[in-house]
Amino acid sequence: MPRLNVTHLLFSREFVDRTLVCRRNAQTVSNGGMATNTPTDTPFSGVVTNDQGDILKRFPEGSYVTGSIMVHSRFPLTAGSDGIDADLVQWKGDWYTVFNISDWTTYGAGFTAALCTPVKLSGG
């Protein structure tokens, strides 16, 4: 098990981004089976790094650019569960959907790494 505690590093002002926002959608389902989201925006801080970079995907119908970012934080992001849709993270004015959470608590109490893909895809 790693013995490195990166808590001090991840909260140093050289790395931490204090402008992040988490939009969590609580979902309720009507008797007719239609889901309704109730969003709650919560500011949080973390370190954002590039994951895959920009990836051009080409198809006969057209192309688009996608990619992903990784968010390291103590804020408990979720990729979805019963009654909660996957979190959205706002970074630099763009929204990203959390699709994978990794437990990094061996590197400091409560840290997770969240992989996020852009909500808005760019045309290629």
C-alpha cells in the first residue's frame, strides 16, 4: 500500500482550482414513468488534469471531437446511483459528466479521482 500522502500538494495554490461547480440532479419518477431532475449546484475545489486530450472521432455521417478530464478532490462526486443522475462538473465554463470514480484514499484521506467527459461535443 502506498505511503505517500498528497493532501498538502493537492490543496496547494499552485494546483488547486477553487472555481469548480458540481451539479447534482436528484431524480424522481412519475407514475407514468417519466423522470424529472431537480438540480443542485455546489461549488467545490480540486485538481483538474487532462485525461485523454482531444480525440477526433470520424464517421460516414460526420465527425466530432471528444475527450476527458480527471478531477482529484475530496468532494464526493458520483457517477450515478438510485435516485441520483451522474454528477456534472463545470470547469472553465464547460460542463463534464462524471462517468467513473476511483477511490484514492490511500494517497490522502477521502480523495477520489473522477473521470469526466464533455457534455457538449465539438464538430470536427
